[in-house]
Amino acid sequence: MRFIYTIVIVLTVLLVASFAVANSDEVDLFYYFGRVSLPLSLALTIFLSAGCLLGVSVCLKSIIGAKYQIRILKQEIKLANKEISNLRAIPIKDQH
């Protein structure tokens, strides 16, 4: 299994390196305060990373909310189970 991970990592590095070599042309990025000239592969990497971070930060609120809801529901289950076990311990009184 470790061998497969090593092969996947090596292939990924080779793919990224060939991408960087094939896209080494300079591009100008214009923004509000000026401009900067970067290799295309570096600009794509920066914007891909920024997009991933933005996506994770947007999903983080939902994930935290879901974990909070799970914690509350687990507490309710514990309380319900305790109540059920207490009710089972009470002897049944028959009126017949």
C-alpha cells in the first residue's frame, strides 16, 4: 500500500512539474493598486488555493452547526434512554 502512495505522489509531482514548465509564460495581473507579472502556473496555483480556502471557510459554518446539532441530539438520546430505563424499573400495578 505504501508503494502505491509513493507512486501516486511521484506521478503527481511529475504532473505538476510538467504543468509548470508548459505554462511558464508571464501574465500580467491587474488589480486596484497596480499590476504584477507572474508565471501563469504560479497565478493559477495561487487562485486555486484561494478558491479552496474560500470554499472551506464557507462550508465551515455548516459543519460547525451540524456538529453542534449532533451534540444536542446525543444529549437528548441519553436523556430519553435514561427515562426509558427508569420507566422499565417501575413495577406494573394491575387493577384486576
